[in-house]
Amino acid sequence: MSRRAARLRDAARRAFERGAASARPGALVSAIGREVEQSVRSEGFSVIRALSGHGVGRTIHEAPTVPNYFDHRQKDVLTEGLVITIEPLISERPCRVVEDADGWTLRAANCALAAHFEETIVVTNGAPLVLTKAA
């Protein structure tokens, strides 16, 4: 792995950590995106705005949408026990996402390096409970 790719990977993980730290009952979902975006930008990378985290319940992709950037229109409030994914999807420079013919693979249209870090959390009164963290 190149040094730049490793920096990008690590930046995605740190962005998740900052976003997760802001996930508290009563906070706006948009606070997560603000933290993710600030973290990513501080490291010189870009958030891929077309992709986001989401709620998890009876189906895997439920409300609320959890953008990786501050969206003033996102007015949902986090509640204790809410299960969401926080998924920083970032790239080395601004890019547009394209879907390959297989209907699954996503890539940067400008061939920029990209990274994705995802965990599923439960919002609690303390630190969020990370459900998908490897033991």
C-alpha cells in the first residue's frame, strides 16, 4: 500500500471516531457529518458527498440518513438506543462517484484514491456502543 493510500485509510478511521464521539442523545444527526467533514478536510482530503451512513433496524438502510458532511437540512435528532452506521467515504481529491456495470462496484470517476470506513453504533448516554468492532 502506498503511503498516500495508508494516510487516506487512516483519515477515514479518524473521521469515524470524531463523528462517533459526537453521537449523543439529543444531538442533531448533522453534528456527526460536521465532525466527519472537519476531520477529513483537516487532513487534506475530500468527503464523497453522494454516499452516506444510515439507520439500521428491520432493514439495513433506514432513516435517518447520516451524511459525511454538515447538511443544514438534516434536522433529525439522535435518540438513545438508535442504531446507525457512520461511514466516512473519502477521496484524495473531490470526485464524482460512478457505478460499474455489475451494479455494485463504485469508483471515483476521476480515478482518485478513495477509502471507506464503516461501523454500526448504538447511540447511548455515554460513548456509543460499536456493534461491528472486531474483537
